[in-house]
Amino acid sequence: MVKLTGLKKIKTAVFISGTGSNLKNLIKFSKIKNSPISIDLIFSNTSKAKGLRFSNQFNIKKYVSNFKSAKIAETKILNLLNKENIKFICLAGFMRILSKSFINEFNGKIVNIHPSLLPKYKGLNTHIKAIQNKDKVAGCTIHFVTAKLDSGKIILQKKIKILKKDTPTSLAKKVLRQEHKLYPLAIKKIFN
Ligand code: GAR
């Protein structure tokens, strides 16, 4: 794993597809003195991602490329990541699957946040599944990204109680609040 050398923060890109609340949270964390990372690039596979607005707000470069051809998009991103000297990637609500060859280029340097207690509920609709199955606990996971979907080594997890009154929407909100606490902790754990 990359280690923090001297006082320089590790140049990091955040990949998003939507609202970007985890992105905003990571940007705020990156500005804290003892944060190991700086956020230097925001990538989205869609120009509709609301989170792209944080590019202007925090003066961070952004780049959009749709994944109609994943191969072309990934080649463009890789060129940009190398040009910007990016050493670490945080997936934060990024809803596309990266290819094995892309992941190999950044081996051990891509992490993802997933809204379930992996290995339970890989993929989509995690909160609906948890409620339909009458689970008592839900949660979120930060893990390293490998070529196998939502299956890389787990860095940190947080459990959240599911109440009888919870709906997929209320559960998603509760889990998201915990995601915002967990992502910075996981990054500190990786680099410290
Ligand atoms: C988060 O709940 C994140 O865990 C989830 O998307 C949401 C993004 O919210 N990610 C996945 O489902 C990845 N498979 P945000 O855009 O507000 O950070």
C-alpha cells in the first residue's frame, strides 16, 4: 500500500455518479491538517451527477466521460490520472464497473464505499433487500476494489440497527450518515 511520505498529501481522485455527499465529506476531510489525502480530481461517468458542483465550490478539477465505451473512457481517465499524478482513487457512489486492466493499473490503490455489510448484498438495492429479508442490522463497508464486484479486502465496516418503522429511504439516510463517518476513518487506517 502507498505510504504517506513526509508532509505531502497523497493526490487522490474521487469517482462519482450522483449526489456526491460522500465526495463533499471527503473533500472536507482532505482539508484537515492530518488528513493523508488531498482531493485533486473529480471524475463522473455522467454530466448529470449533482456532485460535480463541488468542483466549482472547492476549486477541484473535474472530468466527465460516459461509459458507453468503457474501454475508451478508461483510457482517457488513465491518461488524465497519470498526467495529474494521482496515486489513489476513492469510489463514492460510482455506479459503473471498472475493468480488470484498469484496476490492475491502480492495484491496491482503489477503495470503494458500499451501503451494506459485505459480503451481504453485493450490487444494487441493498436497503430494499435488507428490509425485505427482515434483517435486524444493516450497515456500510469500505473495501479495496478488485476485479470481482464488491469483493475486495474489507478495511472497515459499521453496523446500523434496522427499526420496524424503517423504509428503504429512511434506512438509506441513516446508513449514509454513518458512511460519512466511516470513509475518513478507513482512509486514516490505510495510510497511518
Ligand atoms: C452511497 O450510499 C454509497 O454507499 C452508494 O451510493 C451512495 C452514493 O451517495 N454506493 C453504491 O451503491 C456503490 N455500489 P452519495 O453520492 O451521496 O455519496
